[in-house]
Amino acid sequence: MFNTTKSLSKSEATRKHLLVTALSLFRHKGLDATTMRDIAKEAELALGAAYYYFESKEAIVQAYYAQVQTEHAHQVKNAFERDSLDLLERLRIVFHTKLEIVREDRRILDALFRYTGEPSHPLSAFGAGTKAVREQSMEVFRLALAGEEIPQEFAPILPLALWALHLGALLYFIYDESPNQERTHKLVDSVLAQLVRLFGVMNLPILSPFRGSIVAMLREARILPEELPPSAV
């Protein structure tokens, strides 16, 4: 699933071995049922060595999140470079690639949503502990939007909105028991098709008051700054 062509030092190899071992246990036993002692034993390492590389199970899950996002960015960029794609095709690649990368990891992803309502928890999707991964993910959405004629007012918020939408897709994906989670993939296609149609009319002058109201609401909620930066899209 992940790119493993890079040559690793002994320390990096040991850390990777621990991560792979832990993820295998999480997939089969679940996060809660797996202890750091279980991980160390399965990896044939001393418990102290396991804690040297990962201070907790949460640290292992954070490493997993980072690994998934790095692989996601890599695959998306490669796909974008191969072909000339329209916006819908690019967004479909971003969403479906992510779902394929985590296809076997629905039990692990449960942790992403379990702590969403606890911003101080290191695994909260909206917390400080996952900030770097969250920002890396939004960069992928910015890449998908690059070159599109999007109203300047919305340019700063759209990557965040798409990132939040992909969280919703992942949540649906966790509970989707259809073969190969086909329902999730079909739902993603339907939602993205409607979203791209909406993008197509956002610049219409008649919608200017609506755009202004949305921007005012987002500023009031402090989701957008008072002064908009130059468009990053």
C-alpha cells in the first residue's frame, strides 16, 4: 500500500517495523484491545525499546495518519501529472485515492472520529496533535483546485471545506458494509458532481449578495480572517 523504496537506517527500519506490527495488531484486535506490551512482544523488542520510538499508542496512530497523508499526496500528484484533468476528475482522484489507501483500516480510522469532540486529545481531527497532517491534506485539495476560476472570497475556505467533506466521506466509509464500500464511492461521485456544478455558477454576478453573506458569516465565526490574503487557488 505504501511506497517503501527509500533506503532506511537501522533506527528508521526498527521504527517502521514497530509501526507495521502495531497497525497489524490494531487491524485484528482493535486499538483499545492492543497494548504497548503486545506490540513490543509481537515485534520481538523490549517494551522500553517500543516506548523509545513511540511514547504511546496514540503516537503510533499519529504516525499512521502522517504515513497515509504522505502516500495520498504522492499518489495524487503522480495522477495529476500523468493526464490533463478537469476539476471533477481531479476531485474524484483525491477522494477515491484516499478511500483506497485506507481500505483495510476502518478499525484504525475509528480513532480519528472517536476523539473529534475532544480538541485537546492528540488524535482529534481538529486538534493541535493532528495539525500538520490536516494542513498537508488541505494542500492536496488546494492542488486539485489550482487554476479554477473561484471567487476570491471563497478561495481561502474551499480547501478547508473539501477537507471537512472528505472527513464526512471517511465517516460514512467506516460504517459502509457494502462490498468494497461501493456505496461510499457512489455517494462521493454524486456529491462531487453536484459540487462542481455549484462551482460553475459561483462567479455569476447575481450571486454576489449571497457570496457576501456567506463571507460575513464565516468572518463572524472567525473561520475567515477580516482581511483576505491573496488567493492560493
